[in-house]
Amino acid sequence: MAWVSIMLLAICWGLAIVNLVCFVLVLVKMFSNEDFGLALISLVLTVCTGTGMLIAFVGGWVNVVKYDSLRLMGFWSLISFAQLLFAVAYVLTLMQEGNSLLSYR
């Protein structure tokens, strides 16, 4: 059963890399459409607090017509949802294995 949790963790890391690439592509779209403020806030808050990706995600959906990025934003949404599902599955397998990191005893 340990190999299942390792595979789930590897899939989560792979999806995280794809998620990061989508974030960079949205930042490029922001800069190319002269939304420097939103792009810089997203970039700085990603480095400082990690919330910049959420701001870029919401900003990308709000300006999806302006950026002409419907396919990119749909793909990023799908990847984010898949990463969430695999992360939940990973935590559930750790709980099922009785991992001491997740037990409350």
C-alpha cells in the first residue's frame, strides 16, 4: 500500500509543476495586456505569502475575454481540481496506513 501513496504524491508533484506553468502563462498574458499592477501583485504575493497564485487565478477568470485565455484558464482549473483530488486521496491513504504524522494519539 506504500507504493500507492508514493504514486499519489508523485502525481501531485507533477500536477504542481503544470500548475506553476499555467501561473507563469497567465502572468505573461497579464504583462502582455499591460495589466502590470495585477501581474506584479500576483508575483510579489506568490513569493511572499503564496496567495498570489489565487489572485492570478481569479484575475485570469475575470479578464478571460481581455486575455483571450479561455482554454488556458479552463485547463488551469482542471489541473487545480485534479491536484486537489489527488492530494485528498494521498492524505486518505496516509490515514489508512496509520501514519503517525496524521494520527491524533
